[in-house]
Amino acid sequence: MKRAHLSTIFLVIAFSALPANAKPTLIETPFLAAEVQAGTLPSVGLRVPTEMDVVDLKQQGKTPGRHGGKLNLLMGKQKDTKMMMVYGYSRLIAYDGKFAFIPDILKSFDVREQRIFTFQLRAGHKWSDGHPFTTEDFRYYWEDIATDGNITSRGLPQALLVDGEGPKFEILDETTVRYTWSKPNPNFVPWIARPRPLLLYRPAHYLKQFHAKYSNEAKLNEIARKENKQNWTQLHADRDRWYRMDNPDRPTLQPWRNTTKPPSERFVFKRNPFYHRADRN
């Protein structure tokens, strides 16, 4: 069988300036300037988190790239769009260049006795569609996916179990969550930092429309049947294919967002204008 190669195209991220010991001065990327001027996109100061993740390229022996541009990737199968999740490598907690754990999407994290994990989000962080990213997205995953028997019939992911026991999940405020086990869970953070990570959050504002708890179950099942799916749970799963990144309607926190609906032999990924990182110039 002849196999088509997919050309995945995305735009290189631009950068902002952050003078040392001063209030951040942000530079708008030329690629997005027209949208900002037209009023279809907020200015950069309204898009990024209050305390963004500032990357000092000079300290790493690197220099900023040029604004804009395209990168063409050859991929063997349609499902290989998942590699964009790997290449983007935006995680709650990530590995740095020396394989130490550092906060990435998170502003900070605290680990006590390898069993109490407190995560603090970045105030003002937004999904790729501009909707706030808050602890509600963690609550939705925990209550409406991970522990909802309709959605997850097999129980919690292995990474959330210690001797068969799951964690106590707490929302401390709009930007802070905590996971507590009675015994140490040393694999919890490594699972979060993996190429295919343990994803503890979901875009609740988007997925609620496909969940029977928040929408009309009969209508959801009708939509599911029209798409040759058994019921609303399969519809929800289809819209939430976060790792494959093949649903252009699903918001993301990754640096690139898909703009192409499958099936297709060519997928176009564009920069996420609400991305949480910035380069120091």
C-alpha cells in the first residue's frame, strides 16, 4: 500500500524583551501585529501570564531566532501529529538541560516527603483560545474524567496509584492545587515530565459541552450516533485527543496549535499567541 507523507507546517515562535530588575517591557511579534491592530487579538501584555517563564538564551549560549518563518516536517501517518506534543515539550514540570526538574507551565511546585505535591499556576495564564487556565481545569480532569466511571472505566492512571491507592486532590485557590498520598509517590513528577506526560488538566470550558453532566445527554448521544460513535462518552473522548493534537477546536497550552481537521495529508500548526514563555533579549 502506498503511504502518503504528511507535511506538518508551523510558524517559529517570536520573542519578547525583559530588562533585568525592571518591569517587563514586551515586544509584539511582527507575525501577530496585524491581528492586534485589527482588534482580533489582544496586545501581548494582555496575552501572557503576569509572571511568565522567561528564557535567558544568552545564559544558555544561544541567540534568539528570526521572527516568523516555516518549518516543514515529513510524517508517515496521520496520527503522527502527536509528535507536535513531543516537540513542543510544554509540561507542568519539565526537565532542564541537566535533567533536573523545573517548573514550566507551573509557576512553582513544592514536594514534601515525596507524597505531598503542591502546584501553583501562573496568574493570567491562558489557553490558546484566550480563556483563563485555572484550577478549574484540574478539577474537571479529576472529577469529570479521571474519577468518572462513564469516561474512565479502568480507574485512575497507574502514575496516580501507590499500592492501589489514589491521591487526595485539593483545590486551595484559583491557582493552587495539591495531591497527597499516604505513602511516597516518587514517580509522580517524572510521569508529568515525560514526552507523553501524565496530563492532570483539561480545557474544561471546551469539553463541558460534550459531557452529559453539563449538557443534554440525549442530544450528545444523537451527535455521537451521527458520527458513528456509540454514545456521548466516545464523543467526549474524540474531542479530547490531547496527545494526538488532531482536533483544531480543542484549546492547547503547547507552543503550536493545530488548524487542520482530519482526515488530511497536510496539517498546519500555527504559533499559540497566548504561550507562557518569552525570551530575554
